[in-house]
Amino acid sequence: QVQLVESGGGSVQAGGSLRLSCAAFRYTYSINCMGWFRQAPGKEREGVASIYTGGGRTAYADSVKGRFTISQDNAKNTLYLQMNSLKPEDTAMYYCAATAAVVPCIYRDYAPLPAEYKYWGRGTQVTVSS
């Protein structure tokens, strides 16, 4: 099955930037939607951004619009999340996820839904201090 490995997390001060990466391995040709999700302690996992791998259509959570950018490098089978103007409330474990389904991303203009994604990475921690 598809394997996903995140990297790029770390600790930054408010206003800083980080770029997360997610490398995909095995059966990557089957992936149509990829997304970034996050989960803070004591909170439910929430969608941050998604991208349709076949055409680049993107969608974002309202809380990150204008600050985060999702992108892909198909030649490297890698997904990115550029995070700018970070806030303490962005502190969370960030996960990369993928699915072969098209509906979760191609027709959506809102944050991805965790239940619609099948393959998950183990996460990378992002901590933003004030």
C-alpha cells in the first residue's frame, strides 16, 4: 500500500515559517488526492489543506488561508506545505494523507475531511511559541 513519510517540523517563534514535506512511496500512481491534517493535544484531527494530484486544485481551512500553501512535485512524489506567519494556535502534530478517491479534493473548496483519506503518515510536530 501507499507509504507516506513527513518531515520538516520543528519549533519556531510566532511570525516565523516552516515548510513540511511528505514523501510518498509505493503505488503512488493510484493517488488522486493528498492532504495535510493536524491534531493538537486534546483536540480532534482537522483538515488543513488538500490538493488534487491530477490537476493541482487546492483547498484550505479558513484558519490557514493566505498563510499556508500546499504544493506538489510529481517528479519527486513529494507533497509540501509552506507555512508562513505562524501562530501559537498552529501548534500541533501535522499529518500527510492520501487517497485514491477523487471526490475528497476535486470538487471541494473547503478543508479536507480526515475520514475520507485512507493512507496516513506518522506525523511531524510543529510548535509555535509566542
